[in-house]
Amino acid sequence: MGRSVPRARLVAICLALAVAAGCESARNPPAATTTAPPGGTTAPAGDATGPPPEGYLDDTVELIRRSAFYADRVDWPAARAEARRRAGATREGTYDAIRWVLSELGDGHSFLLTPEEVRAAESGSERSFGLTALFPERVVVDLEPGGGAERAGVRVGDVVESVDGGPVQGEGTVRLPAPMAGGQPARTVLVLRRGRGGQARQLRVTIEAAGVAAVRPPRVRRLSATLDTIELFGVATAEGRESIRYLEEAHDGIRRVAGRRTCGWVVDLRRDPGGSVPPMLVAVGPVLGEGRAVGYRGRSGAITWYGYTDGAISLDGRPERSLAASRPARLPRPSPPVAVLTSRLTASAGEAVVMAFRGRPGARSFGEPTAGVPTGNAEHRLADGARLYLTEAIGVDRTGREHETRIRPDQPVASDWSRFGTAADPVLRAATSWLDTRCAHG
């Protein structure tokens, strides 16, 4: 496909869907085909106040019926009738009706963007406070580098006590005000609690919304004399400079830290909300190893397999050089033991990476069950400029096991986000303890 929704916007949308994670787009399996849009082949600018194009609702519902992996779950005559009743004669009502039909699929992954949401996302005018906090725990788990929250002094592990003077609300994640694009920067005031027990203190911070980077590259660092780690974040597209930058920085980092003494690796997916599978697989490819890694099965039963070959993504065993590292990193000690870290934020393409390590010799996962959307979405562009992201396949690991819901770790470990990334991080400690044992035994 061509352009795709920027990562920051995509992540925000999917968090709002209460999966506390991201969604897949771009060239995630199944192949993201752009269909002939319902109601015509052109895409006029949307007008939320006018009526929808003739036949728009019925054609979109039919597209969902034909393409959705879980279409058999729906009573389509009844769904069509209910969708028409909900839609009325307005465009906004039509969008609400389509979203209702998507909810009837029960996949937790399909979603619709209105033309206005698409234009705002592609214009780069979207703003963010740069903060993710879990709900109901209210603990901050992620900050966008250079974002408003980080600049205001917020830290991972802080607990949100109030938002703009009111109680904290949310579903999966804490609900913050919607930042507005243009004009004066949108602001929100948070009261935070930092520290534990008698050492806890309150802070009042004012966060200004700002644009965030389109791509957050993987973070590669050394953990100890014998252990290294790579943390993956979401990347929305498999096309263009953004995805190439993502995987190039990963390979540069791996070359920088990996040495003869490096025995094992930690692949940290706890803050990976998803996006596009291919860049993530190429980024972690040197640690994952070559060959077939993860597949997606469509309704026909056919499986599309993705893997890593000589610095490039491979599709059904064929390297695709359009998505490849210019200087592929190679480990001095190939096929190392790997600990994969997961949380309820690990979703979609992040779960694809979890599946890619399932069945790989010397790999073990630690942490919490994933978000539960290890499925593949395809993009469909509708006649008025709206975009439908529809779940059309389920994940398959290299052993042939299919995955449709939460992926449970091999070794469950409760998360303590207030200690995330520190020596006291319980998930990281369990993983490194296992790796140390493996390394000690050769």
C-alpha cells in the first residue's frame, strides 16, 4: 500500500479500543490490499455533516462479510438491518453503524478511521502528551522520547492521582484530554505520586501536547558482560524511510554491543503496541535467526509465512530486498539463548514477534500474557476517504500452533512498572537469571 497511519496516531487509536495496545496496518499479513472503495473508485473529501454516498453502508457491510476472518460469527441479515437502523441518513451515523458491525465480529482488532481522522493523521498535525499510563493501576509505563510528559519531568513508575483536578478514568489505559492540533498548545495538569511508602511524594505537573517522532527506533544496550538486550517499539508502516530507519538503527545497535563475550539476549516487547510486522522482524532478525518464523492463516486455510534472510524480510521463503538492512548485523555467537519479555501492552505486530520466537530452540518467554490480538489486518480505502482496517487472518507460530487470543508466557512473572528496567525489575530479573544459567552451562 502507499501511505499509512503514523505510529503515534495508530497507537492512540488502538489504546482507545481498550486492548491497551496497537493495531496492525501497512503490509502486515494478510497482504494489505487496497480494494475498490465501496460506492465508487474515487475518494472525495469526507463531509461529516452530509449524507453518505449512495450504497455506502450496504457495500461496506458486504465488504466486511466477504473479508473478515470471523464473519461466520455474525447473523448478516439481522446485522444489515440493525446497521441501517443505527445509520439513519447521516454520515456520522453511518460510521457509528459500521463500527457497531465491526464490534459484532468480536476480534478486538478491526477498526475504522473517518476521513477527518485520516487527514489529521497524514498531515502530521496530530499532537500527543507523550504518556501512557495503565488503568486501573494508574501507573505510567511509557513516555515518548522528547515528548511533553518527559519534558515536564514525568517518569515511568509515577502514579497518576488526578487529571485536570478530576478523578482518573480510563479503560485499559488512563484517559487524558484529547490534544487539539493548531493554535495554542493543549495542556493537561496531572497530580502524580512518586516513590513508595514513607518515601512517596506528590508532584503537580503541567504537560503541553506536542508532535512526536513518527518512528521510535529500537533500543539496544548491554545488560552485563555476557547479556545484551533489544527493546522494540511500534512502527506503523513497512514502507519508506521510517521503516528503513527503524531497522537500520536496530542493526547498528546490535553491531555496537554484541561481542565475543555476549552469550544471551533479552528481547523486550513489553511496550510494543504493534504496527507492521516486517520491520520488527528485520530489526530483531540477527537475534531471531534465519528462516521461516511466523505465519498468518486466512479464511481459505492458506498460510503466508514471514521470516528473516540475510538482513531482509522474507515472504514464503523469498527475500524481499525492498525491506532490508544495508549492513546486516551478524552475531559473533549465532543462535544465542533468548529471553522474550511480554506484558498486556504487547499487541498485534508485537505479538507476531512473540510468535516468531515460539518453538525457536533456546528461547523462553517471561512476564504477563499479551494483549490478545495476534491477528493480521488488511487496509481497505472507502469511497469518501475513510479507511477500514479489517482482521483477515490469525497468527501461526513455527510449530504450527495457531494464536487468536492472549499469548501466555512460558514463565509467568508479575510486572512491577515502578521498577521497570532497573535491577529490581522482577520480569527482567527472572529472564537474566535464566539466561545466566544457560550461559553457565554453555
